[in-house]
Amino acid sequence: MKNMNAKTRPTITRLLSLTVCSLLSINCLATQTNHKRVEEGAKQYLITQLADNTKDTSIDVSIVKIDDRINIPDCPTGFEYNASKEALSQSYISVRVSCRNNEWYLFTSGQVTRTKEIVVTQGAISPGTVLTSSNLSMAKVDVRRLRHTVFSEQEALIGARIKRRVTGGQAIQSNMLCFVCKGDRITITAEIAGMEVKTAGIAQQDGIVGDNIKVINASSQKMVIARVASPEEVVIHL
């Protein structure tokens, strides 16, 4: 044994482990099975708990491997899993595993990745570029990287302009574009009792569709608040 080299030692250790398991085959097999059972149970528990908050979002759960040296007893009634409501909103979630048949319990954890298919840039885009189907594509993105409103349909972005340089594959978010940009000459449509009155205006703020922005009436020079309807039009309801 004194002459055992570094490569031989791990092999001897594995052989000894296999010998012990063969002598106590039932206990070893039960321990291995219970470890896998608990890990898979914790994974399915988290997937089920997170399912209600996954609209348009894909969930991937990876459970931390439980140390093989930890003893996990059989649980005839089935293992029970629990995580706090606060923990379920995190990326790393601690799960308590227990069994009613005894006082045994342990804590394991899972890493949760939430992805969503959204519109991203196809290639680098310079400031002022008008978005078209040729510079947009779809991709699944980790929602932790998103801080502003994103878009799930390319059609909703056609005609918008990029305000700053962006790289290829970057998620299109509301803070990086404008449908109506400050200084644009646009049409102001006033809706009055079912009728429409149109006049020219100048945008005083950037805005995406649905935003309320300040606009100057080019004829009266009065400032009004109007809702962005398209890259060329804002609407006022009177």
C-alpha cells in the first residue's frame, strides 16, 4: 500500500465502496433510491408551485445534488416538500423535505431559470434606425435580464426607432425606443362626440404606443397631452 500511486488510490476506494454495497446491497440501494426520489420530488414540487406564475414564461429547475453521505430513511407515506412564498419568487429556492412517519427532515435547494420568448435585435442597430422585420427576430431570454417592458410580437414594433446603439441578440425593451420621438411632426387627432378633427403637432417627449406625451399644436401653439397611437399619430379624447 505504501507504493500506491495517485491513479491507483481512487480505483481501490471505488472497489472498496462497491464491496461494502454488495455486502449491504439492500441498504445501499435504498439510500441511493431515496436520494434520487427526494431530488426529483423537490424538482416537481417547485415546478408545480411556480406554474401559476409562468404565463408566457418557461421554467427550468435544477436541484442541488444531495450529499450521498446523508442518510435518508424510507418514508411510507411519501416525502413532503415546503418552500415559503417569499422564497418562491427567488432564483435560488430553499425547500424543506420531511416525512410524517418520523422526525427526519433536511433542506435542499433548487436553481430556477425563467425564460420568455420575446423580440430581440437581429444584428447591431444604430441610433435612429427604424425597426422592420429584417432587423428583428425572436429568442428565449432569461427574465432576470429584463428591467423594462418587452414585446412578444414583432409586428408591434414595426415603425419604431431605436434611441441608442444596440448589439445583436439584445432584447427590445421600451426604454430603448420611441414610436414618436421628441421633435417629430405628427398628426393630432381630436375625437369629439364621434367626430374626428385633425391638425399638425410637434412632439415634446418620446413615447411608445399607449404612452401619454406632451404635444404642441402647430396652429395654436398650445400644449396638449395626447396618447401615442402610431409613429405618425397621437390622439386626444374630448
